[in-house]
Amino acid sequence: MKIAFGVCSLGLGHATRSAPIIRRLLKEGHEVVLISHGRALSLLTMEFPSIKYYDLVDYPIRYTEKAHQFLPLFIRDSRRIMKTMIENHRIFLDIDKKENFDVIISDSRYDVFNRFKPSYLLIHQLRIMLKSAVLRGGTMLYNGYMTKFYRTILVPDFEDCRLSGEMAKNLRFIPEDKIEYVGPLSSFRNLNCERDIDVLISISGPEPQRSMFEKIALKQIDNLNGKVVVTLGRPEKGKHVESNAEIHYYLSADERERIMNRSKIIISRSGYSTIMDMYIIGGKAGFIPTPGQPEQRYLAKYLNNRGVAAWMPQESLDIPRLISEAAKYRGFKGNYDGESSVNKVLEVIL
């Protein structure tokens, strides 16, 4: 079959969780055509160098230095975002006319679908966890409208929503029988190796917040004990040693998988893809939500309330204290087989 696979480019998490599905589809002889943009497109074309792709710009969402600035800016830009989405959908339909796809899969891109063909939406955030109940209801209403163009919604979580919480359950405006819970998706595995790294600090996310997180973390590494590894999430390769920390500018997926498996405690953003990776690898975590991203703040607090992981806001970040707190939580068990989630996706789609 010929399959269109749209991948959201707002962060690399969508690309990393889509990769195992794309890999399996290619392995089973299907033709996959990628529709994405930016770093997500670069990552996937590096992993699958022979894949055909179309560079389709994503929604023009801007991130801010201060958390309270994000929502007003998003509301101000909403008309431009919708205009881009409508235009992108027209472009995608032209691509579909040329390629004649049999199946369409979209990871969080509402512009990639054809109402007259089997279209599937991969998404975990069907309710945006804003502070206002009215605004949360508004996001459910919006998602209820947009998801009607897809045959099935694939949620990368279990039916009890143990990882995503209220973001993907007790939903209004979306029929329950349209949702399939497929389990967490990750390219990583539990390697069952010795955990000889005391702390991994993983710096990631959109600018300018990525650089702000890096600046705070590098100021505090002198106060950390044991073997410490820091990954900066920059595009350039290389590493150096600073104080007692080994600092990597960039890690390949294989290198990152090994280092995460070797780490006793991981300090990172509370992005959903990171949480899925940790669910599979296992270990203890301390989360620092990206300011201005209510999803990450909700996930950090939700997992904290369940006794899984510690968290701390970036504006009052004390990494030594966060590490100490993270050690008290039960952490992620690990040893989940991510291939079983890919199997479930293919059962639904094929």
C-alpha cells in the first residue's frame, strides 16, 4: 500500500514516536511518503534516507521567554494559524491527487487528511490542559470538530490513560468508539544494562526556552555529586568535560538510548515522548516543564501526584534539590515492549 505519513514539527517528539511505525511499514513492504517540516523532517530523512518526502510548513506557533505571554500570543496568531492550516490542507490534497495514497496517517497534523480515504490521527492531547475550564472545554470542542475527518484516533497510551491522564480520557464531542488506545510509542528499548551514570540532565525543547534551561543547568552542575552527563540538544556534534560533568552537544538516537538506560536519575523536560521513552526504559525522573506549555506542566504535576516522578518549575529550578526529590519517588518500572504498540497501530490501520 502507498501511505502518506504526516508528522508535526513542533518539537522532535512527534518524529521519534512516529519512527517505529514508519520503520515497520517500510519493513513490511509498504511505500511511505513523509509530509513534515524543519528538524522533524531532517531527523526522519536521516533515519530513512531513501524515503520520499514533501516539506510542508507547520502551524506558525511561536514560543515566548515568559510563560504568561504564550496564550495571548497564541490567541493573537490564531487567525494566521487557521489560514496556514487551510492552505496546507489544499496543498496536501494536491499531493494526494498526484501520489494517490491508499491510507493517510497524521501525527498531530490536522492539515493531513482526505475525508474520502482512510485517514488516521495519532495524538495524545485531545484536551489541552489550560487553567480555565471554559478554555479546556473550547479545546475539546475544537478537537471534536477536527477529528471527525479521521476514521480512527490512535492514542499512544493505555486505556486507563496512566501516562496522559485527563488529556485523553473523559472526552466530550468525540465518540468513544472512534478512539483506539495503542500503548506508548518509542524507538527505545530497555537494554537491562548497569546504571553507572548517577544523573543525566537532558536539555531540549524549542527556543528560546532550550537555551534558558541550558544556562540555568550549566551554572548548577558544580554542585552535583557522582557521575553526571549533560546533553544539550544542539545540532553540532562534540563533547567536553566541565567540573565533574561530561557534556554532549548532540547524541544520536542509539547513543541517547544507551545513556538513558545507564542513568539512575534523569532530569528533563516533561514532554510526552520523553515520558513514553522513560516508561519503556525505566528509571527515576525529575521534570522541568517548558514554560508556556500547559501540557508539560500538567504531565509533570500528574505524574508527581501519582508518586512516579518529582518536578520543579524552571523559574525556581534548583537541580541538586530536584535530584534529591526524584530519588524519593518510585520512578518508571520499564521493560515494556514498544513493538506491541506498533503491532496495535498496524492492526487498526491495515
